[in-house]
Amino acid sequence: MGEHSYDVAMRLAADPEAASWLDGLAGRPEEFEWDAGNRGKNRKHGVEPEDIEAMFRRPRFVVFGGRIVEPAHDEPRWLVLGEDGKHRRLALVLTRRDDRIRPISCRPMRPKERKVHEEAIRAQGQEDS
């Protein structure tokens, strides 16, 4: 995945190193950095920490979107698309703190994100055949 425009508000770039790191996660609570700030922000979208952690226990359904290059932030951020344990399709913006995920914001996928996620699931199904 090269650098591309993903959404009118976001531009992504491929980041194979981050994708490899994310693929190695098991969704264990100790792999995440939680505090009142990110718990509250995600609750506004109806998403609990367990929902985000569950996304990483369903590796077939996690799609690495890429590193967010626009808008720029103080620390690198990435977009991950996936399903939680309730089969909700979620878009997660995160940053990396040491070897832990710090969820910034998680919300239901937008239509373009759903399309990318569905295409990745289809492609994975063809690879598994």
C-alpha cells in the first residue's frame, strides 16, 4: 500500500514495520495503555476498552490502514480497521508508546472504510483457499 488519499480528512502511508508489530499482538489488556482520557473519548462512540482489545483477537478481520501523514500530529498515529467481539466494524486511530498501543479514538467505520475492510476480507478469503 503506497501513500494515498483515504478520506477527505486523512491521508495514509504504508508502514510495513508497524503492520508487522500490530500483527503480532494478541489483544491482551497489558498490550494497551488506558487512562480516563482515552476511555472517555471512546465511550462517546459506544466503544469500551474490551471492544478495542477484541479487535486484535480477531486477526483475520483486522486491516492495517496505514500511518496517518495528514493531518500531522505530535506523535505518529495509525489507522486500523477491524471487528470487535460483537461483530461491529470499527475504525481505530492509535499511537505506539514503547511496545503498547494507546488507542486515541475508536468509532464505527465510515462507508469508505467499510469498503476497504470488505475488500481485505475478500482478499484474505482468496488467500486462504
